[in-house]
Amino acid sequence: MKTEKIITIVADSHLMADNIARAIGATPAGEYHYAKEGYAVTWTNGSIVEASYNPKQPFILSDNMTPQQVYAHNFDFAVRDYDKVVGYDKKAEDLARLDAIKALFKNSSLVINATMPTP
């Protein structure tokens, strides 16, 4: 049986994810996300989602685009897991959140960045 891919929206905070979920009619679907048919809304509680430039994507920039639109269009998003490099020991909750976000990303046809870009 083929599983349908979802659209995942990633917010910075639980409060922002809650507002987005209410706006699209999504309801709690676990400890770390909201869901509505075809959609999931989650939050990072910090900068655990990173963007890397996608060289296969044509760089699009126009004068009517906001910084968030430029940022979102030209980058691929992935879960940052840099703690091993800097020696930070994750808490069990951090690991569970990472696992939940990675699972949502894996099942997504599209990830929408609703986080504030960092300089």
C-alpha cells in the first residue's frame, strides 16, 4: 500500500505552531505535531532545522519577494544534528523531538519553513 506524502509546516515555537494549526484546522496528533488530512504542523523549540542551498534549484529573486520567500524557495531544509560535533548531550525530549521532525520530513512531499531566518 502506497502512503500519501504530506505537507509539513515547521514553526519556531509551540505557540506559533498552535496558531498555524488552528488556522488550517489541524488538531493535536501526538506530543510533537498537529495534523489535518495531508498536512502536519510541528515546531523546533530552537534552531534545530537548518537550510542548505540547493544548487539544482534555479535561484529566483524578485523585488516583490520577502526575505522569507527568498530563503524558503532557494534552500532545502533538514534537521540539524550538530550536537555530536560540539559535545552537547541531548535530553530525552530533544531526541524525541528530533525523531518526530525527521519522521515528518521523511513523509513529506513539501516542507514549509514558518521559522524566522537567522542571519
